[in-house]
Amino acid sequence: MSAAFDTRAVLAAVAARIKATVTGVEVGLTPERASSWRLNHPRAALLVDYRGSRYGQPQRMGLVAQPRTVQIGVNVVARTLNDAYGAVALVDAVRAALLGWTPPHCKALAAASDRFVAEEGGLWFYEIVFEAETLAIEDRESAALPVLTRGNADYGFETEDITP
């Protein structure tokens, strides 16, 4: 887990994981202008998005570090409901592809929820949401600290002089 956590890189990795394991459908990130997006694939699309984060109590250890739970959604848009490429089967396929998989700088994904969203114009809309834990760490410049040049180690039964 890194101070330089990149949400976009995590989303891209999630989309790549789905693309590698769920074939025969379009896979990508949710478009910038979702209202003007159209399903052009003959079967379905799986669209990945960032749903937000929850933060735990900060831990102050000379810098601020907080547990962070990242929520990642996958929108399922399918032309059918119950066949092999229908919305229900695709929700199951996405769950199988992502449950327990570890994105960059996170712990393994856990499923948080899935639900029917709508049926509109012959298209079925479902969503499945995953959560991953990571650590949000303050990004700061390193302080100019003195360099250790001599130490003494006490092992409880002998003492050793440590000099680089």
C-alpha cells in the first residue's frame, strides 16, 4: 500500500481483470458522458466506476495514515436477462472474476452489494459493488534527519558494536 495511491490505476486494473476473465462483451470504464453513451455491442457491456471511499480513524505516527475502504462499481448493461450473456449471468461472472482478486495497492476485493437498476428500451441494467481496503498516507517531503553512523545492539546475552 502506497502513499501514491492512484484510483485511476486501480479502476484500469479492475477493467483489465474483467476483460481477461469475462469474454464476449464490451468492458471499459464508465464514460465521461454517461447520459449520451449507447450500447453498441451486440450482447452487453461491463462498465467500471469509482463509487467513493470511507475513511477510518487517522493513525498519527509522525505522519497521518488512515484506513481507507475504496468502493468500485461495475455496471452491467445487457440486451437479455437470463441467457448466457444476460444481465444475471454477467453479474455472476463479474463476481467470480473480482471476488478475492487483489488490485494494486489494496487488499483483496470483497463484494458489497449487487442489485437490479432498471429495464429500459430492451436493455437490462444491474450493478455490482466491491470494496477494497487500503491505507491513505500523507504525502510529504522527507525531513532532513541525521544519518546513523554508530550503534550498539544488545541481544540480552551479548552486546555488539555496530559501525558501518
